Amino acid sequence: MKKYLFLVIALTALILAACGGQAKEEKTESETATETNESKEVNLYTARHYDVDDELYAKFEEETGIKVNVIKGEADELLERIKREGDATEADLFLTADAGRLYRAKADDLLQPVSSDLLDEQVPANFQDTDQMWYGLTKRARVILYDKETVQPDELSTYEALTEEKWNGRVLIRSSENVYNQSLLASFIEIDGEEQAKEWAAGMVNNFARDPEGGDRDQAKAIAAGIGDVAIMNTYYFGQMLNSEDPEEVKVAEGLGIFFPNQDTTGTHVNVSGAGVVKASKNKDNAIKLLEFLSAPEAQETFASANYEYPVNENVEPSELLQSWGEFKEQDIPLSTLGEHNAKSILIFNEVGWK
């Protein structure tokens, strides 16, 4: 009887152990599945809206198996959304144009530092945040566009020269509310100091052909319409106009020349599109992988050829069109300073009446 009872107890224990092991195994599989799902996606909040970007995300998915969930919007709206969502945000990576906006994201404590030898290799130090909170992915220069019929290139020299009397009523540029102009003025504050930067801004206001309005393309169109003779514009807009599907835009662009100012002094102002990993990211590793992919040679070549942006990766040549414009000297300043001087730039614009 005792022997029989012992066998029953032993058998029961084995059954319970097997069931427990199976339950444990099933739980492990479930947990693994959850972890796998989390590790196979990255949520990108981006203010860029170019087809080439979507093509690169698809290529990244194909190569890595990591799904890129893209949420598009205006930069300031996306930043406010990340703030509002707080720790519950789904955002892993924030991508936008202009170092000034990237600085705002950092200043608002929305980004986290990234450690990546590959990123440091692919993105030069002056095109990344000093604390590795964000990295530049594409470059654009802010240049002078001029009417080929009314202006000779040897009449042009520097941004500062546009404040001279000969350009009175001839200069076109967009509003001071635009971050591109805020960063341009911030670069002058960094290089020349606040007083000289203020003198430049006041001199520009005196020479405006009209009150600032519209985007960079609109300044080019205003030259074609005879409203002014020179405009300050980002290079990639000029490339897009030259290759536009709209024949009128192509015609406008073909009537313009491009000039890189300050080549004998401080260099032409350069800015970036860039991205940073969101502080509350749930997929940090995948966000870093996407950053590394977008700064690698293949993606950099695609940006340059399809969207007429200069590569930040020094191992990649600019596209044929960009090379045709010639080499140029760049401002030698850390781009993080553009954000540091942003508030002062806005104050100066207000003081001199730059609308």
C-alpha cells in the first residue's frame, strides 16, 4: 500500500512539474515575441516631406527588417507633440531642418545623448551637437541668387556688402520669423559679435526691395518679376527649381546665377537637416541604427543626387549639379552656436524692424 501511495505521489509531482515547465516555456515565448516586436520598429517624427526620404526608409527596412513608422508634420508642432506626450510618447527619433530647431529640442530636454563610433566617423564634429544630442544628415548653403541680366557676379562679394547703398531697393529675403534667417544672423553674432550683426540686419532692412514675404522660391520668382535683383536662398531650393516639373520654375531658375559669399573672409553660411534620439524613446537602439544608416555613404549619395543637398559625410562627393556650382569655403563654427544665439537673433530682428 505504501509503495502504491509513493508511486501516486511521484507521478503527480512529475505531471505538475511538466505542466509548470510548459507554462513557463509558453510565458517565455510570449515575452520573447513581445521583445521581438519592440526591437523591429522605430517611430520617426519628421518635419521633412521629400520622396527621397521615404525611399531611404524603405531601403532601411529592407536591409534591417526594422519597420520605420513615419509621422510627418511641421517642426514646431512635432516638438509640442513630443512635449505633450511626455514619457508616453511613441517618438524615437526627431528629424528636422536647421540646427536652430535641433537646439530647441535639446534645450527643451526632449533628446538624449547618443554614443556611436560609426556616427562620429560619418558625421564631422562641427555638424553634430557638442553633447551628441543630435547629428547633421544633410547640408545646405545660404547663398546669393542674382538676376543674370541686371547683376554681374563681380559686383558681389559678401553678405555684408548687400547693405551698401548700391543695393538699396534691390534685396529680397524672407521673414525674420523664418529659422533659416535666424540661424544666418546667429552665425554673424558668433563670428562678429552682436553689434556688427545688428548693423548688418539694419542695413538689410534699409535695402529691402519689398517687405519680406513668402519662402525661398518666392524670392527667386520676385527677381524674375523685376521686384528685386538679388536674394538670399538655400542651395537645395535652387536645385529643386532647376529640376522642377513646373516649366515656369525652371525658367525662373535658369535666369538666375548663384554666388557663394564671403569666400575671402569668413566663408558661406552652412546649415543642416539633422536628427536626435528622443529622450523617452522605447526603441533607442533602432533609432541609432537609422541615424547610422542615413549618414552612411549610400544614403548620403541619394540625398545629394535626388534632393540637391550637400552630404555631411566627407567620404561622399556632392552630386554633379552641386559640383557644377563650384567648391566654396564654409563658415568654420560649431552649428550648436546657431541655437545658442537664436533668442538674441530674434531680439535684433525686432529691434531693427525686420518683419
